[in-house]
Amino acid sequence: MSVLVPGATIVAVLGVVGWIVTTWLRVKHGYPLENSWGKAVYPRTSDETMERVKLLSGENAQLRAELSAIKERLATVERIVTDSSFRLDQEINALRGPAN
């Protein structure tokens, strides 16, 4: 004779309902479903998706190139500002007083 505990039954039902709602939300928002190991069960790969990945990859490469150019320019500006002759010129101009 087994006796069902009402609290355990409620927890089990809530767990199943939560799993169903989570799965529904994933499908609704386009996320691939996953198995218990975290691998996609039905990954969505379409021509549109692949084209979007190519475009984003190209944009990513362009932005990385632009960022490296900006880093080089910043390094040059830092070298100029920390140069002792530049600093000496700034100190001399400060001693001369305000420009008229």
C-alpha cells in the first residue's frame, strides 16, 4: 500500500508545468531545444541564418580593424604627450603667462 504525499504531488506537477512553459518560451523566441547534455536537438540552420552570420562576421572583422587603428593612434598620442620635450614646451608656455 502506497500513500501519496500531497506536497510531493504538487511539486511534481509544478515541475512538469515549469518544464512545459520553459520549452514553449524557447520555441516561441527561436532558441533551439536542448537535450539533457546541453546539445541542440534541432538546430535551426537556414540560408537566411547563414547569410546573417556571414554579414556579422564581416562587420566584426571591420570593427576589429578599426579598433586596432584607433589603438595605434592613441599610442602615438600618448607617446607625444609623455615626451619630455612636449612637456618642457608646456611648462615654458605656462611660465610666459596667459596669451593676449
